[in-house]
Amino acid sequence: MGFNCGIVGLPNVGKSTLFNALTSTAAAQAANYPFCTIEPNVGRVAVPDPRLDRLVVIGKSQKEIPTQLEFVDIAGLVRGASKGEGLGNQFLANIREVDAIVHVLRCFEDGDITHVEGSVDPVRDAETIETELMLADLDSLERRVVPLEKKAKNGDKDAKAQVDVMTPLLLALREGKPARTIAFDSEEERRIVRTLGLMTTKPVVYACNVDEASAATGNAFSERVAKFAAAEGNSSVVISAAIESEVAQLASEDERREFLETLGLEETGLTRVIRAGYELLHLITFFTVGPKEARAWTLRKGCKAPQAAGVIHTDFERGFIRAETIAYDDFIACNGEAGAKEAGKMRLEGKEYVVQDGDIFHFLFNV
């Protein structure tokens, strides 16, 4: 089960520098000119989770395997992208494929790095990209709704259902509101929305790329973004791509920790971005623990035990019988599986059990 976040932003805001640091590779060419990222680069990164470290120790596991998120570095967008300006068509095609958006905003002044709009204004930049996405969504819906309306008038029930969903979305987009502002009650309506591939339904986190001196506390630019994001119902994180690039080059965890401490930082900005992306997608983590490995697995919030089993292997879901389940806190308090069993903390859960974040599973199945 793959989940990915697209890293977007105007040219020269630090997208590719952030991506390079995020994946600790030089896969994305970071340079001071627009469109240096031509093809979307993809990197998978571990989701930091100190719980897994403790499970490895208690379970005496030989190997630790964290859960991962995929990040996609997408070509820079400019004003007019919805009409094909710059690399607009490519940008829009790539962003339709991701599950969520990490929108990098330039929140620092630097005369040596040109800004495509001529000045630094992160809220304006956020609105520029949001506007381009809304215009592209509006164009997409307007082209599709006309033939569907004709079919609906002729009694086509599927077409009518689609038109009923499209109508409030079109109204919102024409008023300059993203599609995510429209909530639908039924699962069928939400399913139709997903089939439309609208970019402004995707959740957004704003990554405020600040100078090194502002990495710990943020600055006036990032404060404006935080207010803007809160008003939208989105979130924001402060990050210094320059610092993250330096941290990524350090060889050991101890060196990274010491370097961060000298800057007054407890964790990297990348950790906050990864965590925000994970929360943005409404994901939770469950674990499997054994002598060979302790492993974290990713699942959408609200999924049931058979779906969790299916993340490990499709046969597990197909032949699901039950799940031996221990809550993380109980596993730690009882010093492992044996202690949890003795204390009566292991539960047998069936097909209707809704997985909780931190659950430790052993699945029983038969195929």
C-alpha cells in the first residue's frame, strides 16, 4: 500500500534542495534557475517512530524496518500554468497522481537567489499555486459536466449521480474556493469525488523554508503562512532547507544530534515534514515483532484487521481468521509478548475490529 506526497512550489523556493535532503540523495538537481527539475523525482523515506526502537529492544529483533512514505519532487510551477505556461501541463499531470501536497514556500530574503515573482511573499505564492490548481480543476469539470448533463436528462442514473456531485464543486471553484471545502455525506458521493482526480481536493501542508537563523523559531514570513494555513484548515511546518542539506551529509546520528543542538533544534525539519505528511494522509502505524525483525506498517485510519493483514500479504487478508492483538502501551508495560499474554493483555480480534495506532499484531489465516 503506497502513499505519496508531491513536493510543489514556485521555482527557486528550495523544493529540490529539500527533496535532496529528504531522501539524502542528489537525485534532484538543485540549481538557481527555473525548471531545473524537469521530471518528477521519487524518493522513499522512513517515517521516524521511536516506538519501533523500543520494540526492537524488547523483542530482541535482529532487524528494524520502519514504515515509509514516498515523496515526489515535481517541476516548478509559474503563474499561468493552468493555461500551459512554463511546464504547466506536466506539473498538473504529475500532481494529479499524488495523495497529498507538501507546498514549499520561500520565507527568506536573499539577493543572490532570484524569485520568479520579483519579491518574497509566501502567502501570495501559496495563493498563486492554489489559483492555478483551481483553474485547472474548473476547466476539467466544465468539460466533463456538459455531456453528463445530457445523459442525466435522458434518465441515466449514474450520470445524474455524477452531476449532483459536480454541481456544488463547480459552484465552489467558480467562487474561488478549492474543491476540498465541499463536504459530502455519503460514501458513494465521496467515491465519485475521488474518481474526478481534482487537485484541490488533496490535503496540503505548507513547508516554510526559512533562513538558518530562523530555523528554531520561524520568522514573520512563516507566521503569516501559519495564520493563512489555519484559516484554510491546513497545517504548516518551519524548515530550513539549507540546514537539512547540511544534516543529510553528516555520517552518524550522534553528529546530526550535536549539530542540531548547536542550532537550538531538537529534531530536523524533515522529521516534522514527514510526520505532517503522515498525519495529512490520515495514516496510522501498526507493528509486527519477532526475533528476525520488528517492523512498522502503514494503514489508513479507520481500516479493519483484515485490511491490515492485507498490507503484509494479500493471502493474509483473503484467508483472515483472527488477529492476536496487543496494544503498544501494554506490550511495553509487560516487557513483550510473553508478559502481555500472562497479564491477559493479548486480545483475539475478528474481522470487524478497527485497527488502533500502535497495535501489535500476529495474524492467523488459512488459504
